[in-house]
Amino acid sequence: MKKTGASLAVYALEQIGVKYTFGIPGVHNIELYDELNNSKQIEPILVTHEGGASFMALGVSCTSNSIGTLMIVPAAGTTNAMSGIGEAFLDGIPMLIFSGGTRQDSGRHYQLHQINQGNLVKEITKAYFKIESHNEIISTIYKAYDIATSGEPGPVFIEIPMELQMFEGEVNEISAYSKSYQNPTIDIQKIKEAAKLLSKASNPGVYVGWGAANATEYTIKIAEIIGAPVATTLQGKASFPASNPLHTGFGFGPNAVPAAQKAFKNCDAMLAVGVRFSEIGTGSYGVKVPENLIHIDINSEVFDKNYPTKISIEGDAKETLQLLAEELKKINEIKVKESPALTKMIRGEKEKYLGEWKEKPLADKVSPGYFFEALTKFTDDDTYFVVDDGKHTYLAAELLPVNQSRHFVSPTDFNCMGFCVPAAIGAKFMNPKNKVVGIVGDGGFLMTGMETLTAKTYKKGVVYFVFHDGELGQISQFQKIPLKRKVATVIGNVNIEGIANACGATYFHMANDAEIEEVMQKAFQEVERDVPVIVDVAIDYSKKTYMTKGVVKVNLARFSFKEKVRFIGRAMKRHLLEK
């Protein structure tokens, strides 16, 4: 039978469950878009920029069982989308990228968008495929999907040349999709060894990341059996519910809140699941990890990186933790440990820390403590929180409780600003009945804030809280501490209301603590009309998070005595000159 490449591609996308594609049509993918228009399952979403498209796709993958899918033009569309693709790659998020390709049958050189895209994306994708014939389109897309969603997930790039999209070609069969990937076999002997090690530990601890997002049920069981505190990575913040009395918060070293620091101070055995011990998660590698480290991950490449393991177990987090929980129950001397002293300490330290952020209501700024306290009143466990990269990220990490897995989404290892606005839209597409809240700094908002127009066009009611201080807050703070000056981090007074008006969003201004609840009430009422809402928050950034203080302290400690004297002396000199 004969079919166009475009029709074959859309058929394959329908088979793997794609509901939306994000991108911009152009000369090299116009046939793909025409076929998407015929699909009863897939809706092509027009964005303002391909970078926004890639972040929307991330929002889809992070908050649903569907896979975020891009439909872009080659070359320029690809480079525009690379930030989101890179974020997906380093964060372990599945994504499919479909690009048109220049004609291979013309024999012409210097065609529009003609570039080797395989070389362009090889460092930020799990795989790249350039389709050579009609007969391989469906099978290649199925293979790409399996690669993207198997093992440690990630992005896969598929290029389909124009002539294959446009013209009919002979195909042998049109097959249905069936999953071909199997999770690695789990080493049962290592499970038994891990159970014994944890059972003998006096002060065990559990550290979970995004890789454990689907295993929360078993993480809770294990933590309760061994009476262990649980800390999370930033990306895995929602992998363990904040409402559980054993939850300590983000991180466990000098960069962590007091509850976590105290709970993990004498940790003699650690169960780490779905984590990489990366720079952000370890507070610039400032954490101390016990010798008895049990590391579970689907990707064996992460083992013994930065910190040596005692026992490493390759496997799916949910499957592995289920086996480990069962093994722990079999050990006679292990019963559910009552941890009243531990849980009392955790609860007390959390209350004390939140209180430190609410010492006195401000009349000219919005206090983070009062803000996040109010936000919990107007949201619920089903709310999806999407944050950008910046100072607000760590405020949310330390002050915002999240109780349901996959309901907190943030850029991490790629650490790309501009993530929040479009990613929240992607989350809303897949979860239309849930509240979706975006928290973004004014710097990140300036990068992708125009995607609010996309939310307006498709009637996606997202509430965006723009933390507005006129600076690139996190970096300016890092500059100010050791350098006593700010260089190229002052944005100026951006007219957020003007941007909201231009995009058709509803605008509110939150000037001080007295206005927090009133403005939030109006914002969440307005968003029920399926319109995006932008709340301009005059945030007070004067107080430092433990993440900021911990990272500065850790990095300074690594300096030689001579360099410490030089840096501290320079800061003191500049401080005196300011006076």
C-alpha cells in the first residue's frame, strides 16, 4: 500500500498515545501539520517560540502518563528548542522531537535550514533518527518512544525529510504499537544485603529524587519500618509527602533546613533512590554521605559518582523498593520502629523555621513566609506547582509543602531560566481540572512570559506569581555576599501589567503582606474563567535561604587560606568604601 510519510507519522503518534504537539509550522513540516489537523486524537498547539514549546512538552511529561512532543522546523526551530531538550536530557524526562528535514531527492546544496541536526543535538538527546524511507517511519517512531521512556528517560529526536512527508511511498504494513522494553532484572541477593544493612543501622536515612516519583508508596513503607527521616532532591521534592512526619525537606547537608540537618547528622546508613548526587541536590557537594550507602537507580551509570556506594542496585525504583520493603518485613528483629523523638524534632524544627520567616508583617513588601502560608490555604494536594530557576526556587523548596508525587516541577541539572510559564501551560493541558500554579522570578518571566498568550488562546487558566524585585535575585545575592557589588544583574522596573495586558491575561498587584490573601482569593476566582492570571508580587528577598547560605559556606571552605583572605578582604574593603 502507498501512504504519505506525514500520514504514517501521525498514525504512529496516535498509537503511542500522544494528545498534543507543541511547535510552529514552517516550510519543512507543513505536511505534518496538515495531517495533525485530520487527527481526532492529537491537537497541534501553536506557541510563540520553540523554546516555549519544549518547556510545554516537559510540563506534559512531568505531570502525566503521556509524552511531551515537539513539532518544529529544522535548524532554527531546533536551536530555539534546545534549552528544553537539554533540560529533559539532564533531568531524565521523556520527550519526542519531530523535525522536518530538507529535501534529500533534489541534489541541491545550501537549502533553507540545511544543517546536520544529528551533530547539533547529539549531546542533549538519548538518540537521533533521520528517516530514510516510508517503510521505516512507523517502526522508527515506536523505537524512539521506547528509548525515550525506558531506562532513565530522556529526549529522542526524529527528522523526517520533506519529500517523505509530501509524497506517497510503498509500505509493507501499518503495525500497532507494542512495548518492547523490559526493566533490568533486579539482583535479589543485593536486596537482601541492603535489608540487613538498613536493619542494623542505628540512624538510617532515606534520600529520594525524581527517579522515585512513582515509588512513593514503598518509600513510605520502608521509612516507617526502619524509622528513618526522608530528604528529597529539588526535582524530587514531591516524591515524598511533606505531610508525613518523617519528611525533613529538600537536601540533608549544610544547604538543608534545620530539620533535615539535625535528622541526618548522625546518619550511619543511607538509602538513596532515583538520585544522582548532583551539584544542586548536594549543595555544591557539601553533604557528608555515610560509608553504608545503598544506591538504587534505573541507570547504573550514576553509581559511585561523587560518593562511593556500599551496595548499588540497578532497577526500576518502584519494583526495587517493593522487594526491599518485603525483605525488611521478613527480618524478625525488624518491626515498625516508633520514632516519637525523631518526628517531634522534625515537626518542631519545621514550625520554628517557618516562624523565622514570619517575624513581622511587612507594609512595603511581601514576606515569603506569609506568602507560602497563604498559598497553602488557596491550593490543595491536587494542585500542580511549577517553579522557574532563581531565588524563588529555593524559597518554594524550603517553604512550600507538597503532598502528592509529580505535583512539584522545576528545572534542575540543566537549570534553565524561562521554564515556568510554558511548563505550567503544558501541565494545564494534561490536567485541566486541577489548579496549576506557576512561581517565577521577573528575570525568568521576561524570557518566556509571552507564552501567556498561548495560555490565553487555548483557554488555560494558570495562576502565575511573578516574584518581582528588579534583579536576577539569586545571582545578585551571590555577587553581593563575596563581591559587595552587583554586575549585570539589575533588570530595572519592568511593567508586568503591560505584558499581562498585551497577552490578554488578568493582572493583579500584591504590594505587601496585608494584601496577600485578598489578592490570592481574587486570582483563584478569576482563573476559574479559564484565563491566565498574572500576580505581580513585590517580594522581599532580604532573608537568605539555607540553600544560599549553605552553598556559599561550602564553597568558601574549599578555598585555600590565601584565597580566603583575598576574597574576604576584598569584600570588607568594598563594604567600607560603600559607607
